[in-house]
Amino acid sequence: MAKDSGEPQSHGFGLLGIGHHEVCDAVERIEEKMRVDLSAQGAQLRLDGFIAALPNGAEVVFDYSDPPDSPSPESRSSHDMRAVRVEKLGEPWLTHLEAEELRAKLQTVGFREVEDLGPPQIVGRYFPNRPISSEKGGHVVRAATA
């Protein structure tokens, strides 16, 4: 356990692999316990707004998918097969987001820095020897208030 330096501590949240329906439930529980109104549109945005408003800085990391109609026809069948596979595992893809809309919303609620890695960036960073099979698909986002 780290010793308290007396410096204000920032806050970090990881929401990787959490279904958006679970985020909705978590936001409702946070609101209930804290008796606050986080009334921005959409549960993810409400949670992100709550995180962005925390004192001393905050970061959140989460994942999401592009809309199902956005992949090319060649990539669409691969997307559909993955969607069926994860739904059978009990984790259906319920929410899809547009990268630029999400970036704008995150900045609106107070995140100054937004890093959104789409498939090409994820492959380039973590799997540099693999070919990039699609421009569309899953994303990993890191957003910070400071």
C-alpha cells in the first residue's frame, strides 16, 4: 500500500469489457448512493461526466464498437461471426458508438485528453506483425481530465 504523500490523489477507472447495460446499472447505483443527479444523456455519458467532475483529475479507460453497419462488406461477415460468438457467451454487443461523436461528448463533459484507438491503432501498437484486417471494429478509449 502506498504511503499518503499528502498530495491530492487523482482517480482512475477501468471499464474494459463491461457491457453498456452493466454501466447503466452502475450509474444508477452511484446516483442512488451519492444522491446526485448525473442527468447527461446516456448512461455512459452520465458515468463519464461523473468521472470528469471528480476533483484532482481523473481518467477512464473503456471499450466500445463501431456501429454494425460501418465495416466494409468484406469485414462485415467477420464482425457478424464475432457478435454471435460473444452473444453466446452472454455478452451481446448492445451499444455502438461513432468515434467523433463520442470524442465530442467526452470533451463536452470535461475530458481534455481523449485517446481513441481503433483497429488499425490497436494492431499497430500491440500486434505489429499482424496485418490490419479492418478499419472498423472495436475501440479502446482513454480519456483524462488533466
